[in-house]
Amino acid sequence: MREKYWGYDAMGYDIERIGRITGQIDRYMKDLDLFSPDDRSLAEDRVHFYALSMVLFSLLDSLIDLGSEILAAQNLGMPGTYRQTFSLLAEGGIIDKNTLRTLSVLVSYRNRLAHEYGEITPEDLVALLSYKEEIRTFVEKMKEVVRENQTG
């Protein structure tokens, strides 16, 4: 077993931070289950629309944070953009090209949620809901990477 120093294991993983991030992601994923892709309230009720937008934005930001933590621990480089976080993970062999494409799409949505909020439509939010399984797969892969590198 590797020693820990100030929350980091010997490989450079900030285990406490990764735990917080994955906990947030788990919570946001459960929150997404409260929304149905067929829910007409997204178009009719601005409160539901804005609530789902915020959950999705927070979720996507947390995915970037998780990717950044893995990048740093693996010493794979410093991204200049959110999208590059995932490009560097792919270059380092941590994720495959299909996952990279999916995460690039999600980063685009994240940026639209952050900077072009008035341009987001209920259809965009429904489209984002369709990525839940890919998000779960990515998070599980990152957890696996951390476990593998902790046991040496």
C-alpha cells in the first residue's frame, strides 16, 4: 500500500479531492433522474428549465475537474482549454477516441450553458440527458484508473 501525504497518495492522486468530485457527480446524476426527457415542463416551466440547466452545468464542470485531477496525477500535461483536458487523457491512453468525442460534445454544451445561456433550448437539455450512460462509464473508468495506480 502506498503512503499518503496531505491527502495525496504516492502516485500524486489527491484522493480526498477525487472523492469529493465523484461524490458530487453521483449526486448530480441522481438529480438528473428527477427529470424525464419527455417532461413538457422544460418548455413550459422556466423553473424546471433553469434547475436542469444548473444541474447539467455543475455535472459537466465536475467531469472536467475529475479529468484534470487524473491528468495532474498521471503527469500528462497542462490543458489550455477544457476540451484539451480530455484530448490529453486520450493521448495518454486513459480514454479512447469514442469517449474523447463524447466528452468534447459535452464540453461544448458546458460552454454554451456558461456563456450563451439564452441560446440553450429545452431540446438541448433533453439531448444532454441522453449522455447519462456515457458519463457513468467515464466516471467508472477514472475510478478504475485511480484504483489501479494505488495498488501499484
